Amino acid sequence: MSDGSLTTPPKAPRIPTLDAARAVGVVAMVFGHTLDALLSAEARAAPGMVLYWKARGFTAPLFMLVSGWAVTVAIGRGRARGLDIPRGRLGRVLLLLAIGYGLRWPGWGIDALRAGDPAVWSHLLAFDALHVIGVSLLVAALVLALPWTSREKVGVFALLGVLAVALAMRAPAPVLPAPAELPAPGLGMAMAQALGGTSPFPLLPWCIYFFAGAVVGLSAPADARRRTVALALAGAGMFAVTLWTGLEDLPPAHPGLIAYRIGAVLLLLAALSAVPAAAAARLAPVGKASLGVYAIHIPIVWGWSTWHGLALRMGPSLSAWNAVLVAALVLAASFGLHLAIKHARAAGAAGLRRVRSALDRVALDP
């Protein structure tokens, strides 16, 4: 097609593996949080749950890696180039950070927050998965805006990943500081929590999983079979070289543990390549709803501000099957609420457009 053609270019085909992986990431996230909050001690000790809990550590890496892959594919298929790429993603970045900080709002400790209590402020400013994805998205958009080849951009992401791990392993890692040891509440504490501190998901090293997804998006072959083979070989290689290490005792930023997790996620992606395209297309809406489901299910399970979630209302008291049933209900409710909010916003926007159109006609009427 010539540059001057007015014909709309054909829509790029969806990647079934990516659709299936995004949906699996959402389901694993909701089920993992719900089971963590509600499983009784007896249920956790069951052999099946012990095995599941070992696999539980792959949920966040899967969620972040798939996010990086999806963003890279979307940017690559879009028309934006240069600085238009980060400009176009800035709204999403701010939304992710706003929701991330909003979910940590300590409504139960307003007085302590006003008094500058380090524990309450460190809770508010701690980084979670959404914060990591938001900042990583901005960095990735800046890298993808560079007028370089895909291979050169892969090198940049690899360098950023190595740098993230190296900085995350600096002292006092892996020992977490006490809130009182952090800088005073304000920008200093916010930066300390973003880079490490007491955050459950500090930017360093967790951004490496997003960057690994960006590498997949830039380097994975377009052909489905070749992509599956590439994912399987890369995953098996990273997985195999770390098997003899004592993974259970390694800190989150250890290169061996990170390579092990990335390898396992790549193997899972290769396995998900077997999902038929039609089935993956039906799963796609679940993956697309990841942000909405995340923002809705967290208050349901863990609570928000002064609202008590299931973790306090029910506590760790359920059997495995009952906890799985509750997790399925939480997923269905979160997804349903997300769709309802989405449709309400669309209906409101359509109504507003009709009102504006009517006003324009009245204004033009002689």
C-alpha cells in the first residue's frame, strides 16, 4: 500500500497465545489473592495446596511479563512514532499510579497520616504491581520511541533489566528496613518506597518482568509455530540452568530466582500456544479487563480504607474447595462490575454526544 492511499490498512490479527495468557494472568491473580486470604491452616498444609503455593510465586511475573508483551505489540502496531508514543501512554501511566495509590489509601489511619506517622505513610507510598506496571510502561514507551532497530531496543531492555537486578541487590537487601528507617514522609519516602523500602513490589527488581515481556514482543517470530518453539527453547534454557540452585532461600532480586521465574513463564506461554484461536478470542475480554478486575477485587478480598474485605470478614477459615468457590465468585463479580461500569460509561458518553448534537442543531437553526 502506498503512503498516499486512503484505504484503511487491514487490522492486524490477534495473537491467541497473548489473549490466553492475559486471561490466565487475571484468573491466577484473583484466585491467588482469595486463597491467600481465606484458606485455613489445615487446607494450606494439604499436599495439593503446598504444590499450588510453590506455583503461586509465578502469578506476578506472569502478569507483568504479559503486560509488557501486550504493550509492546500494541505500540508496534500503532501509528504513533517518536515522542508521540510516550505522550499517548501518559494517561494510562497516570491512571495506573492513581489506582495503585488509591487502593492503598489508609482511611483507618487518617489522624496518624496527618501527624506524619512513618508506618502509615510507608503503607500509603508503598509500591504494588500496578505502580510497577505504570512506571515500567512509561520507561518502555520511551525506549520504543527511539529511532533504533528492534534488536537495539532489545539490548536496551536487557541492559535495564540487568541494572534493575544489580541495584535491587545493593545493601541492605534482602533485609527490609523498618518504616522508621525510611526518609521522612514526602518525596524522599516516595522514592525510597518506589525503589525498595518496605514495598511488596518495588520497582527494582520487579520491572525486569515487564521488560522481559517487551523483549518477547520485539523478538518473538510472527509465525505462531516458530514463536512457540522460540518461547519453549528460551524458557527451557532459563529454567534448566537454575534448577540446581537453592531457589527457596533466594531473595526476590536474586538473578537465579528471576531467571527461573521468567523461564517458567515462557514455558507456560509456549504451552498456551496450544489454545485454539477461537477459544483464546473468547478469553480475550477477561484479559482486557485486567485493570478493572484488579481494582475491584482488591477491596472485595483485602478491604479498602475503612471497608473490611473477606480477609477480615471471613478470615483464613475455609477448606480448599470452598475457597476456590469463593474465588470464582469474586472473579465473576469483579468482571461483571467491570463490564457494568464500562457499559455505563459508554452509555453516558453516547448520551452526552446526543445532547451536544441537539444543542448544535438548535444553535444553527435560523
